[in-house]
Amino acid sequence: MIDPQTNSPSNDDVWLVVPLFNEGAVIGGVLENALSTFPNIVCVDDGSSDDSAVIASAAGARVVRHPINLGQGAALQTGFDYVKQDRLARIVVTFDSDGQHRVEDAESMVERLRQEDIDVVLGSRFLDDRTRPGALKRFVLKLAVAFTNVTSGVRLTDAHNGLRAFTMESLQHIQIRQNRMAHASEIVTLIGKAKLRYTELPVHIVYTDYSKKKGQSLWNSVNILVDLIMK
């Protein structure tokens, strides 16, 4: 959607879907930064025990709440269902709540969807050298990529990157049933089954002291493998 005053995309037809669980320490800043580029953001509070939802609402995001923690996959699907109610929506971006994703990368993904004949843009931290995960995390993520590529028929370099952009038409083919970390592989499988046109975009995942303190630099990767095996 073009802003007639600036002759540039206004992003009024874009929604960010942000799964939210106990991120009260950072979510205000994350949203303040994102809202300057993307005016439509829905945070799905997945049973937080802190004030994440209150802070997100005060920052200007729409907030949908799960009464109990269901998992990131469930939060994303709730966000997708919410966005589908907006008839003006054209693009949906999944965006993390802990500060690891860059708004600039999300904006680049949206621009690719506007300019090219594709359905989905998937972020990859392995297409350039800006992101520096630890050796063990890299190893675990690469194992997950290999597993997903074999089982889905989709060829990616980073199958479990939470930064993604979908056209609304392609989102009709994405119905997440894996509530927890295996949802990322499920999304890739659904992209393959629907024969959606996809591309990867290099993105910079920022591993902050905050996210490392929460254990996300490694344990999320281990959880991905466990969920893949158990699904």
C-alpha cells in the first residue's frame, strides 16, 4: 500500500504477529521500535505470568491472550487467525518478542514480497556472517535443517528461523498444529505441500545478553530437535 504523501509503502496492509511469553523486561522497547515501521502488530500473550500483555497493550499493539501457556506454534496460529479478520491485510510477518529480530530485516522481507512473484520469504542466519551462534548451537540447528529438508522436500539453509513473511494468500495454506518448537518444521512442510513459491533472505539474529541469560541461545535449539523426534 502506497502512502500518497511520500510515494512509498506505508505498511498499513502488513501485520506483525508476535508470540509473547514473559518478556516484560524488553517487549516495550521491541514494540516501540517495530511500530515506527509497522503500525499493525498483534501480540499473542501465551499465558505470561508477568506484565508482558499490559506493557504490549500500552505500547500500542493489539493483544490476544491465552489463559495458559500453549506454546509458540499455538501463539502464531492464534495470531494468524486474528489477522485473517482484517480484509485489508496483504502480508503477515512473524516476529520474536525478545529483541533478536531486526525491523530492517522484516522490512526487506516485505519489500521482496511486494516486488517479486513469490509467496513466502524466510529468514536465514546462515547466508552471511553477521549472526554468530555458538558452535554447539550451529551444529544443532544444522542437524534440524538437514532433517527438515529431507522430510519436507523444501531446500533451506535455516529451517528454524522465526522471522518469516507470508502473503495472505499463502497463509491460507498454513494451519499450525504443532504447538511447540516443532511448528517451525511443520510450517516448512506445509510450504512444500502447497508448492508455495519461497525464497530465503539473509537476516541478522541478535543474540543479546538478555536472550542468552534466558537460555535461548542453546536450549531452544535442543528443544527443536527433541520436538522433531517426538512429533
